[in-house]
Amino acid sequence: MKLIKGFILAAVMVFAAMPVSAQFRIGPRVGVAVNDLHFNKSVFDGDNRAGFTAGVMTEFTVPVIGLGFDLSAMYVRRSAKWMDGENIVKDNRDYIDVPLNLKWKIGVPVIGKIITPYLTTGPAFSFLTSRRAISDAYKNKSVDIAWNFGFGVQLIQHIQVGASYGLGLTKAVNKLNINDGKGGVEGKNRYWTITAAYLF
């Protein structure tokens, strides 16, 4: 948690220090969550898709150096499947996801107005909006915190297409009935998300 508090403090300081010329943009963002990231059409196979997301994104960027951050408010549906003994447990979870990313746009001479690669990292706070109970044995946590690492490209200065990996920092699922003496299950979210945004 110290890492997250430090990151948020740094983001506030960056925002406060931004010059008047800093660019603020906002727009819709949509995407899909996948279990495994492939650089071919199999990324969208039915057994690989794990959910979807849609919402709005804002971006602050300091011109010339390309450093800034983005903040989103997203509706997210995540799907999970795992074995509990001989039984397959399936679960769909709905969240309001709030990722805050430090973003660095890498300026490329000549073609920068057409295509600009970028890197992102930062925390994401997910608030459960669907049921907590999965079964008699499992329960979803109401808040899930992850750390995202992402990359992408900005096209024609308005469209951003990116992929990010969410590394769960807290338990998303608890096992309620612990009868095996092993301390139960601590399920953490691990997921790739591919998104596209149009910023005005």
C-alpha cells in the first residue's frame, strides 16, 4: 500500500506542477479482457476472452516531454473458471474500475503526428457491483486492487490502442469454508486488457 500511496502523491505533484500549456483530453474507451495475449486472431477466441470493459478516459500530457497521466472510470466484467476438487467453478464479476496510470509518450521525429508509442503503469481500484457470493464455499471481495503495466500506440493524435497487464495485489476471492486444513484459497486477479479510446 505504501507503493500506491507514493504513486498517488507523485501523480498529484506532477499534476500540480504541470504548466498551463498541459493538454487535457477526454473521450470514450472500450475493450476486452483476455486470459492470454497473442499477437494474432486467437486473442479473440471464445475460450480466451475473459470479459469486456467500457467507460470514459481523461488524459493530461505535458507537451514536448510527453509525460503525464491518464485516469479512467470503466465498467468491467471479468470471468473466471477454476477447479474445486472435481467440480468446475465459473464466475462472472462486475466492477467499476478506476485505473490511474503514469503515461510516457515516446516522441518519434517526422511521424509523431501519425503514430506515437507510449508506456503506462499505475494502480487500478476495482469496486464490485455484482453479487459477492459465488457458492456456499466462495465469496468475492468488494474491493480489488491491482497494478497495471501497459503499452500502446496513439494514432493520428486522437485514437489510442493499448494493452495492459493487471497484477492483482489483493485477494479477489475468499474461500469461506476451510475444511481441508490448508488455509483456504486466496484468489487474485491476473488479466490482460486490450482497449481502444478516442480522445477529443
